[in-house]
Amino acid sequence: MRYSKLFGKTLRQVSGETETVSHRLMIKAGMIHPLAAGLYTYMPLAQRSLHRIERIIREEMDRVGGQEIQMPALQPLELWQETGRDELMGETLFRLQDRRERTLVLGPTHEEVVTDLARHFVRSYRDLPVLAYQIQIKFRDEPRPRGGLLRVREFAMKDMYTFDADDEAASQTYKEVVEAYKRIYLRCGLEAMAVEADSGAIGGKESHEFMVIAPSGENDVIFCPTCGYAANAERAESRIAPAGLDEPSRPLDRKSTPGIKAIADLARFLDLPASRTWKAVFYVADTKLVLAAIRGDLDVNEVKLKNRLKSVNLRPATDEEIRMAGLVPGFSSPIGVEGITILLDSSLALGSGFAAGANEEGYHYVNAEFGRDLTGEVVDIALAQPGQSCVRCGAELKSTRGIEVGHTFKLGTVYSAKMGATYLDADGNERPLVMGCFGIGVGRLLASAIEQHNDEKGIIWPAAIAPYQVYLCPLSMDNPAVSQAADTMYERLVADAIEVLYDDRAESPGVKMNDADLLGMPLRVVISPRSLQSGSIEIKPRREKQHRMVTLEEGPGVVKAMLATSE
């Protein structure tokens, strides 16, 4: 490709609204163009990289027995009503009506559609397993698109759906596809880690996210450097140390605490650490008021809470809603409260001698003790935090930021049972299909590669997904010797099946060299009047600081050899 013909140009300056490195560099490099919030046009350079990523994905999906299909993006709402996900997805689901006033949705994912497909074509255990995948545009009405391609409203996703006869077979399939995912990220030049994750609106028994570690990531990853445990913060668990008194328990006592509502203020007023307090956090789950009780130094994990409640919508309760239930904002606790849903975090049972709301304006209890003053089932609704202990080995947990580039789910029979997708086993018994689901955001993977591979000058492409392999950069194109040598080099490289972006523009050397670094192709080949005086050209890998001088005749062979070692 001759640069002079390339659709899309580099920019010297970009808007200050770009939030991430990849967003800024892709705009600056002319790879994407914003149309509206969360909507982007992929220009030719980005599209070439996407095609390379898709080829790698297809090869690895085919390798584990995947068969590519293409399902409609436009889906009848009735399918979503069969599983109840029309309500679960809420406003994220794009809805529209056709001319017959039939409600349709733009697919954010395809579990319902593929399950409908399976109930039409899978009849017997002899038809199993089935591994069907597609690479297709998805639509999600994200409330806050951000980070360029990291969170958008329209995006390409590879989604695979698997069907097996039983849990054992499904687990084996899951394992094989997860290994394929690891190969995909490795081939794309990404360092990705698998972490335990919440299944969210997709549902199922178990799931893992693949995270690319990057400061711009919107996901917190809690991990143990000792045993390797890692989980998304929404899913992570930790071992919490007891914080109560070691001495004999004391009677529950009621103390005046005028105007003291916040945990930090209460701890100072009573001269206690925050870990010696209980706090009550009120939510509305769908339409019901919920009291979540947890130790004062911990935070409620709202994803865990929502899953425990099996609610569709969860939000903080207002003070007015709390008062309407006969409770007092800022002075509440679960002690003696009846008539509303209460969830008790397991931290409440760790020790004795706690301060807690007395459910009366201006008063708190001291010396509260679980098992005496408060009883009930305890559950884990705490947000795990770095510095706490690993649930597996007890070592100190760490945290980092990550970008989700893939998500895998053991769905089990959650969809097949609701939609009647069954098969006949060897004994003629009808059984529900056991499913798995595996997604990769293709555009997000592209952006994540840039987040991991860049410097102050621009992008540094992993060779396997670079738009072009070589940036051919002749300086002084008005010099006949330079232009002739560059044309010859271009023709020879293309004849060797090497993909070249040939900068044939009449631009200054500074502009060309800056664009070469910004666009970040694996190799830069510079032909200049000075180098031609000795019959040489300059070859420089984008990742390295030093260049190499070789003769014009040697150039194509050296380029080919260097590219081979970079793959």
C-alpha cells in the first residue's frame, strides 16, 4: 500500500477527551474515527489488524472442533422472554419494533438464539458435542461508553457456544477452549491472565475472565502472588482476621451518640478502630428494602449481594425509604429488626465487643456480640481488598488493574432447561443439553494490544497483528536515486509476500519518521540520499533503538529473516 493512497491520515494533536493510551494513539494514527458516543468507524489500518486477529481466533477455534456459523443480530423479543433475560438485561438491551409492531432486540449476545438452534438440530447423544462460533457485531446500550474501543455500544465479538451430554464432557470442552484462548492471546502478543469472575447476566455455574494487565483497565483484579489465586474484584474472596475483643464479653449497652452517623466519626467518638464496628447499608432490590450488615472497616460487594438476592435491579435506598420502614438512617443495625430482608456478612461473627446502631436517633450499642445479640445465617457479601489474606494459602493479597479481553462460562442447563433444548441419551431418556459460552471482544483485544505495547512515540505492534509488516520510509522522494531505489525495494518486498506500507509522500524526513514511530510497524526500512552513497539502507525494528545498515541487494532477504524471528 502506498501511503499517498491510504484512506485516513495521522494527526499531530488529538482531543483532550481521549481517556486511554489506546484511544489517543488510535485516533492520532488515523485508525478509528468517532461517529457518536461509543460508536467508531474502523479505518483501513485498524481493519487490517482486526482481520489478523480474527484469523488467529478462527484457527484456534477450528483447532478445538469449532464450526463457524452466522446468527441474526436482529432477534425476536419472545426468545429473551423465554429465559427472563429481557428484564435482566434492562436498559442495556436495544429494542425496536418492525412495521407489524412486533418487538425485536439487537443482540448483545446469542445464548437464546443458539439454544433455539440446538433444539431444532440436536436430537441424540450421537449429535454431540457441538461447538458453534461466530464473529459478529453486538449491540449494548452502555450508560457510559469510555476508553475508545474498551467500552462501546457496537462491537465485534467472537462468541462460541458449546453443547455436551453431561457435566463431565462439558468440563472437558471448557478446559480445551480455555487452552485455545491462552494460545490466542499468546499469538496476538498479549500477556493475559485468567481470573475467576462473576457470571453476571449470562448466568451459569462458573466463569473466568481473561485480563490484560494495564493501568487503564476498568476492572480491579485481586490476586495472590504466592499460590496464584486470582479473581475479579466482583468475585474475589478473602480471609478476614477477627477484630473483636479477646477478653470476656460484656453486656450490651446503649450509649448516646448525638449527630454521629458515619463509621469514621463513630470510631473516633468511642475510641475504637473501625473494625470494631458494625454498619448497616440499605438497598432496594427490585422493589424490596434490604439491610446489608457488615463490619465497619469493610465494604459491601454489590455484585455478590445482587446474586444472593437474585435481584434484577439493585440500588442504594434513600433516607426516606429507610424511614418509611420504621428505621433510622445513620443509627441502624440488624439487632432486633424484623419485617425486612436482612443479609449478614460473615465478618460480623469474627469476635465480640462491637459498636452498632441502636435503631434510635442519636444512640448506638456497644459490646454487641454475634450469637448473643444477633443471630442468623452469615454469607460472604464483602468486597475483597488488597492486604487481606488469601482464602487458599493465607498470603497477603495484591491488586492490579486489568482490561477484560475474554470471558468463558460454564452455563450448565440454565438455558437448555428453560427453552426445552434436550437430547435422547443412549438409554432413550430425554436430558437437557449442557452448555458453555466463550466470548472475545475483537476490538477490545486490538485496543488492549496497544495498551500493552506502546512508548512515548506511538504504537509498537506485535508482529502477528500489525497492519503491515514493514514501513518503507524513503527520505527526499524528489531525489531520483531515492525514489527509484524505494520503488525497487517495494516491488521486491511485495514479490516476497511481505506486506509493506510505502510512505511515498512528499513530506519532510521529520514527519515521515514521526509517523513511522506512531504507526509502529514491526520493521522500518529507511532509504536516504546519505545511505545510498554507500549503496546501503537502514533497517530498524520498532522495539529496538539500534538500526542495522545493509546493502540494497541484501535488504529484502534481511527483512524477511528479521520478520521470521519476530513472529
